[in-house]
Amino acid sequence: MYNRQLNTFLRVAECGSFNKAAEQMFISASAVIQQINSLERELNATLFQRSKRGLQLTEAGSFLADEAQAYITRGEQIMDRLHELETQRPCIYVGTSMEEKCRLLYDLWMLFSPRNTSYDIRLVVARSEDEMPLRAQLVEGLRDGASWQDGWEFQEVCLVPLCCAVVKDHPLAKKKQLSLQDLQQNGLLFVDRSLGRESSRLHRWLQENNVPYEARPKWGESLIWECSVEKRIFLTPACMQDIAVDLVMIPCVIDIPVPYGFFYRKHPTKPVREFLDFVRDVYDGTGQQEMIPFF
């Protein structure tokens, strides 16, 4: 019951632009336009008024925007329930996005599942970096103050150091560590999804040490492009190497690590509670398994 066209429609309606929606979805603008055109033909309705000033929802488009999310959510709930009835196995629904990847979950689950064979795990993908799906019960990632993290509980696993990422032909690419002077001379670019709330310590450190910097509210293809073309230094937690795959990670003098672990709802289900207890045992050293290596 997943409807890609409806998801694309909601993203375009939110962004008010085909290009911005395409950037967030990591597909081409032409692919977005084709999906919207196909949806309009299927519904026999015009959803957007297109003009030089941008996109505006029509009356039909506004109605669909109000109803589409509830339709998608209900379809997902039906699919989840059908899966549970078919397998007779309670599920843990794990929310994922470009930033919130399952870097530790799979290895942990391989250790956890032999003792809990009645449980299953399913991934649910966030359509927006500003919120997780309602059915998501567990999310692995950095506690960086992203807006969706409000209202979630957090179990810390470790602290992830900050690194400087540069292209391979950058003048500093072969250094083993970037000094304060390197940062002062070149400046930094980084993503601050909290708009300063969680990273105030970092902002303060940069200001006190006279390091020029520019903070962006979200990831995007333009960040990697700027690093590649303009030879900028990108400050990022070390675990983001799987996103910035074309950049070289270099340790730096900034000693402000970011907490990493599992987010969970305030009233977790029994499978989630048992999994989190298991994770606690592993990383506290009280479990039977060896410590799982991190990045």
C-alpha cells in the first residue's frame, strides 16, 4: 500500500518547489515532475498552479495534502498488522533516514535474536528529516537536537568525535590532524539540525577561538558539492563517513564529541524494552558478548 507518488506530492507541497523536493529526496527534478504529472493524470485533477513565482496548491491539491498523510499512515498500519498476523511475531519498528542509519543495529540484532526468536524487526523510512513515522518505536542515531527528537527518550551507547572532511586533493588532505591554525585559516562548514540548541558549545568554542564557520540547518547535495569544488572543510561526526563517502576524514583539535545511541518512545513495548536492556548489558560490559566495535 506504499504510494511513492503521494509521498512525492507531500514533499513538493511542503517545499513549494520541484527542485527543493528533488534535493531532499536525492532524485532528479524531472523525476519529481514526472511523478506529480502521473498522479494528476490518475486523479484527473490539477494539484499545483505553476508560475514563475513558484508552485501553489490548487483547491484539489490542498484537499489532497490534508488527507494524504492519514491515508498513507492507515495503509502502513494495515500492512504492519497483516505482517504480524501472517508471522505471529511481534515487531520492533525502527525508524531510519539518511542521517539515522542502522550502523550498530544489525550486529546487535544478530546477537539478540537467538535468545528472542519470537521477535521480528521492520524498518520504516522517514519521509521528512523533521519527523519520524508515527509507527517508529526505535531510532538509532546522534543526539544532535534535530526537531524530531523532541519527546523521545535516549539511551546513549558512545560518544562520537568530530572530524574534518575534505576532498582527496585538498591541500590539507594528507595531514594526520588539523590544527587550530588550519581551522582559523580555512574556516568550517557544518550541519546544525538543532539551529544552535544542542550545538551551542560548538558555536561558543569556534567563536572563542576565532574560527570562521557557517552552519546549515540540514544535509543536502550542495554541501558535498561545495566541499569538492570550493575546497571547503566540512566538520562532521565521524560516523557520517557513510554519507560523505567521497571525502577524507581527518581528526581535529575540537574535542566536543556527540552522543550516539538509540531513541525510543516514552512507553516502549516489551520487545523494545528487552532489546534496550540487552544493548545496555553489551555496552556496560555485563553481557556475555564482546563489545561490538564502533566506527
